[in-house]
Amino acid sequence: MLRCGKKHICAVVACIIFGSILICSWKDLQLQNNITRKFFPQATTASPAGQLCRGKPAQNAITALKDNRTFIISPYFDDRESKVTRVIGIVHHKDVKQLYCWFCCPPDGKIYVSKAKIDVHSDRFGFPYGAADIVCLEPENCDPTHVSIHQSPRGNIDQLPRFEIKNRKAETFSVDFTVCISAMFGNYNNVLQFIQSMEMYKILGVQKVVIYKNNCSHLMEKVLKFYVEEGTVEIIPWPINSHLKVSSKWHFMQDGTHIGYYGQITALNDCIYRNMQRSKFVVLNDADEIILPLKHPDWKSMMSSLQEQNPGTGIFLFENHIFPETVSTHMFNISSWNTVPGVNILQHVHREPDRKDVFNPKKMIIDPRKVIQTSVHSVLRAYGNSVNVPMDVALIYHCRVPLQGNLPRESLIRDTTLWRYNLSLVMNVNKVLYQTVL
């Protein structure tokens, strides 16, 4: 909030009583800093006496505000530039023009109201709804524990959803690598490939996988339950189609849909902030993608080397390469696996050659503390530098339907890098299968 120093004259502009809440607006002649001047409108404060945090505790991963044009995912404390609460959300890029943060300050539950800056991410791909940062300056001399978002500075806080502000307390890293997968949808049933990817992630050094789950098959639910109980997977329910008409495409098709690819970009941004203080690195890729190191045995040694070679870098981009599931080898034809739905990645070691004048999309390993906003294949705003990791250091093994389906087998490139891990992978996959599916 703006402050009144000894040389300032502060006038009470308005005091309005809402039930037991007294809201008082103050104006300061001097703005706090350049960031405040540039980004944040005049804020207001409210000072009821001796009340605990009020409002209805938010229960769901996606919360619709009453305007039904704004959807709140979660608020996060962010003091990298100034002391703000950054709320990850989804908004209609035209219809949502004004929002306010209603902060609750401990220990007595005082309420402060601050006008938000609504920053719709640039990668909206034509859809009317897009990922947005709803950013509010926090009040001085207060570390608010909860916040409500409202279209007006006036109203009844008892009727507003209340969200806990995460990342308020600094933590030590509990894991080195967290993989963010968004979003699982379409009654996902590629069970074998999912288990193989999970076990490869663990071999490469991953301790946590966060999955934004819309829906999946009953068999896949059993596998997810196993990994949750194991402590590897964290499930974020993602019922976005209960709120918006979702597209399974990434670009707008004039078909009446509201948001692309099940709100993937919003989920990725939430995952970054969710893991900002608990994971040294965050990996943004899909369940059918594995970043394979070529010069190092695992991600920890690879990232140590990359950081040493690229000081100040916070974003590492890896080239995507297609290993078509339509071209297979007879190696690793494990009979028990043939009863499990999904692709056996060990049988697909031929990759498509690069296409002339076509850039391969990239996925990322990032330092989450250096990222402000991300898209799918690049970051939109960050503090650190970005570097493209050479293909001889690592590449993304992406086993899926081909992009160049007309190519004969002899035009593909045989690449058996994945087989370096076959002994551990086969043993680990078998353990999971016999505890879940077989």
C-alpha cells in the first residue's frame, strides 16, 4: 500500500460502513517506487477493528467469481520486485476490466482493499479467455494471510471466496526436480507409456510430478493412486470444462470454444509458482516427453554442467524430436506388457529428421524463481537469461503419432539413447505393473 510520511498530508476521502466493516480510503502525494508508479493504480485501505479473516474458504482448484468471466486458481506471495500478491487466474480478455484484492491481515483480521493490475498473458492464441496474473500491492506493516478477489472495492466480504496466500514463508528446497504435466484429459489411457515416463523421470532424478488432471480412465486412476501413495505424484484436480468450453487444440478455431488445450498455460504458470520455494528446478513437459541427456547420466549432473557454462541463466530449452509410434523394433517385446494399454517406448528408437525451414518446438527446465510468466514452448517474462541446449547435450524423446508420416523407415534416424537405461527401466516398470495393473 502507499504510505503517508511526515511531509505528506493525508486526507480521508471516504469512509463507508458495510455491516461491521469500515473502509477508509487514503491518498498519498508520493508513490512508493517506479514499479508502483508504472503498474499499480491508487490503492485503498479498510480498517475494521478486531476481526478474524472472513469470507468463504475456497474449496476447489478453480473458483469462478460471480461475474463468471474471472476464474481464480491460487494467490502467491511475490517479493522479487515489490511486495505483491500475484493471483494466477483465467479471465475474459475484453470483459474483465477491474478487480480488487481484499487482504486479510493478522492477527486481528483487518481488511485492506487494493486495486489490481490485470495482466493477461500474451500467448492467448486467439481464444477469448486466457491465463492472467491479477497483481495487487500488499499493505505495509502487514503480511496478509488470505485474500479475496472482487469486482468492486465495496461489498460484503462474508459473501466472497477467501484464498490462502501461498509462498508466504520461505522454505528450503525439498526436491531438486519437479515435473509439471498439464493437462491430463480425454479419458487418458496410455498407461504403459505413462508408467515408463514416470520411471524414467525417477531414474533421471525427479522426486515430484505434479499432474493437473481433468479426467482419465479407471485403469489410469489406479496407477495415479499408486504414485500418489508412493509420494511421487501430486494431483491437482482440473475441472476446467465445468466452467468454460474447452478446446483440445492450441489455437482458436472460431468454433465457440473459450480457452485452448484445457487451460494448459494457466496450469503451467500455477505449477511454477506452486513449486517456486520447494523445488530447485521445474520441468515443463508432457507425459509422452522425456528430456534425454546424451553427455550425462542424469539431470542433476547435466544441469550442474549447464549452469556452470551459462551463469545467470534461468531457462534451459531442449529441442523436441519425434519418435513415431508407428515405427517399431522387435527388441523389448515383453509379453506381460502386451496386455497393458499404451505404447512401449523401448520399441520406438527411430526419430524423424529435422524438417527444412521448420523449427523444432522446445520444452524447458527452469529455475522457477527466475520466471514471471511462461507459455508452453518458451517463457514470456523472466529475470534470468535463456539458453538453447545443443542437441548433442540433450534432446526430448517424444514418442507419439508421426508428423512426417509419409517418410519411409530408411529415412528415419536410429537413436537408441533410451536403451542406456533399459535394465533399470524394465525392472522398475515391472514392479509398478505388478502392483497396479497385472
